[in-house]
Amino acid sequence: MAEILQKDGTWVFDGDALRLTPGRDKNISLFRKALGELVVPLGALAGISFEQGKKSGRVRLRLRDGADPLLHATGGRLTEPNDPYQLIVESDRYGVAEYFVDEVRGALLLDRVPAGPVDTYLLPGPSVPLSASAGDGTASFDGEQVRLEWNWKTEDAKSAAGARVLALTDIAAVEWHPAAGLENGHLRFTVRHAPTKAPPKYDPNAVELWGFRKDPLMALVAAAVQARLTHPAAAPTDADPSRPDVPRQLTAATAEDGHDALLRRLRELGELHRTGVLTDEEFTMAKQAVLKRM
């Protein structure tokens, strides 16, 4: 097991997953505090890096495309203070950071984790129910419905219709975009059979954001909804269309193929151990990781 404890947070790697816990320092963003602890399975990683600086460095995770509903809903637009996949490391802990990165890279290599995209979410997204207030409204999500309520700053024509309730089954897509320069941001829901090009200020299915510190909290709602929508890269399925959040079941053939692959991996590990590439300890850890997947 490898671990880094910093003011910015604590990262722990147990061979199968990384547990990312935000720190309690006053400089930790509201978004990271609200998001809380993340558990990232090894299979969701595309890579890890460590960047040194004069006073501090950063460990960064790179996730596989399509693995995380948060990254999909935000389009990778979360600014640095809100990025849960980077950890600020103080200069006196550079050695620990390098060891941590080496351990994760070694596990990715041993498990032969591909860096390519996936067609199913490997992280669950934020838990529900949840609610966030920013810009011209409040967005709430209970797992089945999104409720948009307006405040005194909402444009009159938009607020005149009252609160907006959207069933999850009516939502085709969700997007969070931060304010940038003179351009306002938004949390926008695309409703099936009702496309619109109206600016967020006038769109009853969008919350307009103006660049204040609570704006990223809306990304939590976006990620929670995204996690329950059909994955954009998923192949067509015959599953019950009234249950879009139910994952496709593995067929017997797929299960057998996976079992055979694990057996081949065990044989490969044994050969690496016999030829001296893997130490006794490395072989034991790698073998246990494979056996867990069986």
C-alpha cells in the first residue's frame, strides 16, 4: 500500500483502487469539500504523473475517456482549485510522491490496464439527493427528477413559468460550463424532443452562472445526472428502456472469455516470477489482485 498525506488531501493506493480524500485546510475549495472522498478503481486510470516545482509539486491522475461522469459532464473544464484528480505536494515529500507514482504505474503495468476509452462509467458520480444554488437558480436532483427553482435575479420571462421539473427519462444530455471572461457559464439540460438554442439567461432548462465561487457546485448536479444517463459510447442494448440506469448484463460467453484471460494472466505472472522479473512479494501481490477478479 502507498499513501501520501498533505494539507491538500490524502491519497491512498491499495493495489486495486485509489482513495482520494480532500484535506481540511481552509484553502480547499467548496467543490472538493462537497464532492468528498473519491474511490477510483485502477481500471479507470489512463496514467499518473508527478510534476516538481520549487516550492511544491503536483501528482496528477489521468482517467480513461468515458470513465468518470463528472469529467464528461464538465468537459474537463474544472479549474485547478476544483480538480479532484490532482494533489499539491510539499517539497519535503517529493520522495514519497515519486514512490506513490511508481507504485501506481507498476500496478497499471502488471494489470495491463489499457489507456483507451471505455463505454461504461467506472465511477458512480455524486450521491443523491443533492442540491446546489448559484447564479440565477437552484438545481436539485433526487435520482429521478431534476428541479430548477429561480431567484430574484432570474430574467422575468424565465421565472414567470415557475419552478421547472424534469424527469430523468426526459433528459437527453447535461452540461456544466464555467463563466470565462465576459461569457457567463451555465448548467444546461437538453430535453428530448425539445431542443433549444436560447441563451441560458432565457432557457427554462438552464441555470445561468456568473463566475462566483459556488458555480462549481452545480457541476455536482450535472455529474449525478450524467451518471444515470446512458453512456454516450455504449452500444445499443435490448435492456428495458424504462430503466436506462440498469447496466447491461454480461453474457455467458463474455464471462468465460474474462475467466480465460485471468487464467492466462496468472500463467504470465508465474513465468515472470520464474525468470526473476518479479520478486516474491511482487508476484504474491499481483497474483492476489488477479484472484480477486476471479
